[in-house]
Amino acid sequence: NNLPSFIGFSNSTEDISSATQTAISVTTAITFLETTGTNAATTLADGTVVGQIKIIVHDTAGGTSELTPVGYADLDFATVGDTAVLMWTGTAWVGLASHAAALDDNGVFEKQTD
């Protein structure tokens, strides 16, 4: 099987600022995140269906943000260009891919330890 064209998410995006909205939506495919302050806390609720994909792009820097979805200690967004692609398994968000745009000791993903 193949896709006959590109996949676009233009009707399923949100653009938020960590200063005014701390909950990242699970009803949109892509979130563009503007950070404000230091270690602004953002959250991501459980997904709505198994296999749901969530893409988060840090597009405007004004500080840093720590996102804490189920299954991770946190995801750090510190530099414009930091990204994370997550998938909901039914019990946790798992990281499929990430990109840390600048040197970070732990990268974007920090796995929760048991």
C-alpha cells in the first residue's frame, strides 16, 4: 500500500502559549508551542484512540516548557525547533521521534523510571 499524496494536518492544529494555556490538546494532530517563563508546566492528557499521533513543535521561544505526558518524566522544549512525535498506546504516550535543536543534556525526551 502507498499514500497517493502527502499527508497534511492544516485543519488539525493549535497554536498555544504556555503562559495562557497549559493543557496541550489531544483533539488536534499538531501543537505549535510558544514558551514563556522558565520551566512553564504544560500537560498532555490521555489519547482518545490507540495509535493516535501527536506532534508538538516549539515554534516561538520566550523561555522553556516541561511537558509531562503519561509514560515520561517530562519532555523539555527549550529551543525553537525542538519537536516531539508521540503515539498513544492505550495506556501511555510513547516517543516515536524527537529533535533537540540545541545541545541539551537529556534531549527532548526524559523517560520515566520505575
